Amino acid sequence: FGLKLLIKQILSKHKKQTILEINNDEFMDF
């Protein structure tokens, strides 16, 4: 999926800490 990288890059621009939380929680659904 290119979505993962795309979402990662977008969120990293906004909040780097938020990415860690999403990686642990929501990315598990992907």
C-alpha cells in the first residue's frame, strides 16, 4: 500500500509524535 507512506508523510509534517501513536494503533488495521 502506498497509502501508509502517504499518510505517514502527511502526518509527519503536522505532528511527529502523532505518527508514533497512529503506527501503534490505527496502522494495525491496515
